[in-house]
Amino acid sequence: MAHTSQMPICPMAETCKGMMEKPRPGLMLIVPGLILIALGVVVVFEPRILVWLIAIALVTAGAGMLVLGNIMRKLGARFRSMEG
């Protein structure tokens, strides 16, 4: 007779259980949350800083898109060289 085990409700139950036993993932969500709250309070008291925060976000997003575009271009070239 084949050995059967009880199937967990969630297929990711073991992974989730492992994540919950480690305090690090929780901290990795709490720290950015606290930083965002602090930035929000600073913006309330000094609204001119909002312009700088938006500028920094736009520059960061633009730089990230350039890096991602370069990576995609290199992957495309590598893929085309493997085909031909």
C-alpha cells in the first residue's frame, strides 16, 4: 500500500512557515515603512522637500530603466548568437 501524507492547505506552507520563523523578513518590511512615515512627516513640515524626493525618484527610475534596457539588449544579443 502506498504511503500517503496529508497535503497542506497551501502549497507554499513549508516556505511560509520557514519565513515566519525568521525575524528578518518582518524587519525588511518594517524598516522601509518607518522610513516612509518619517519622510511623510518631513514633507508635512517642509513641503519643498517633496520636489527633491520626486526628482530623486525620477532619476532613480530612469537609471534603473537604462540598466534594465542594457541587460535586455545583451540578453537579446546572446540569444540571437545562440540561434545562428
